Amino acid sequence: MGARGCRILLLVVAAACLLAAAAGFRLYLKDGSYHLVREYQVEGDRVRYYSTERGDWEEIPLDLLDLKRTEQERHERRQALEKEASIFSAEEAARRELLREIARVPKEPGVYLIEGEALRVLKQAESKAVTNKGRTVLKVLTPVPLIAGEATVELDGARSSETVDTPQPEFYFRVAAEERFGIFKLTPKKDSRVVQKWTIMPVTNEILEEQEEVQIFRRQLEPGLYKIWPMDPLEPGEYAVVEYTPGQKNIQIWDFAWRPAGQEAAPKKSAPASRKRR
């Protein structure tokens, strides 16, 4: 819903509240019956009220009325209307915040690390399939042929050049296609980091993946755009946001590391997120 639509909806809600107020209330008698009135005035031992049923002013003895019950019901009704207006206001504020959040994320598919009001673009890593026959660069559009057996998906280098400054980093992830994704903990090797282990089945070439997946929260902001973050604080180590197609040789990786203060850390290499002027 656009801004114009929301303004119209707000006016409709306000009008509904005014109509509810104008519709009047019940002026109770002590015998339990009531008159539907717009307002009333206590004048000595009598009460003048405007009847919404007959559209005119009328009078009734004060001692016949139950004004305590009348005012109690009016108070409860006002509280209900105020609560409804408060809920609508909160929903509208949440909607505006959601639109603001969506607008700050670039349209290009990728992973964006949230750093306060700034975003840092994580560079997509080049991954390789490693078998006992050697190392082969994996490409999304042209998956490489692999023979049956075991393989590992690895990143060159023992440490990521991208680091986060909190054990519970938050990311925006704008996907190019709806596939499986998450945060993986990487297994260090001498000069590389293992992202996944593959078992490639004979004949069918079906792939069974094995990885150390981090439990995450994920919130969809709009189609193709998610906000993700770990459920629990990360242990120090190497990690990656990973998108892949189960059973296929299609995997995309954005690596990072969590190294608390006091541990040697590789320098950050970052690129500012692009923003379009409005």
C-alpha cells in the first residue's frame, strides 16, 4: 500500500471513530432499560438528553437514571476506541519502518552486513571443488562435471579478509532466485576453509551435502529480500552466508569471520553499499 493509500485508510479509521462517537451511547435507567442519546445535561433533579432515536431533546427525572452505569460504559467504550487507534498507529509505524528498511538495501543480489545505519557489501567468494584428482573452480552458470566419490567445497586461505564486530551479526540477503540459504561454520585446513563435504553418487551424480549449519532467524522483508542473524552468539571462527541448490553443484558463498578483541585479525576489506538518490 502506497503513502496515498495509507492516508486514505487513516482518514477512514478516523471517520469511523467520529461516526461511532456521533452514534451516541446508552443512557441507562435503574430498571435496566436505556435511551440511545447523543448527549445529556443534569439540571437540578432532572436530566435533559438528546434522543438519537427521535431526533429531539427530552427530559427525565434524575432519580430514575443510573448515571454510574452510563458513564462506566462510556469510559469503557472510549478506552476501546483509543486502544484500536493505538494498534492502528503501531501497525502504521511498523509499516513505515519496514519500507524504510527495504529502501536502504541495494537492488543488486548479494549479502549486506548491517553496521548501524551503514551497510557493508560482502564480496562473493570464489569456491573450489577439491577431490583426490585436484581442485576445480565452481561456477554457478556452468557447473563442472565431477566423478562419483567424495569432494569438498573450499575457499582459498585459512582466514577471511572480512570480519564482523559482534558475535550476532545481522545481514540483509537479496537473492537472485529462491533457493536454500543459511550461515555455515567453516572448517579450517592448512591453507583453506571447508564449506561443504560432498558425496557424489554413481550413475545419477546426485550430491549429498554435509555442512555445519548455524541456527538462524530469518525475516522476509519482501519477495527475494531477507534479514538473517544467528539465534545464538557465534563462537570465534570462520563463517559464511551460503546459498545453494540441494543435490546440485550450485553454491554461492560470502565468507566472514568473528574474531573477538585480543585475537589477531586480518584487516577488513570493505566496499560501501551503493545508494540511489531519490
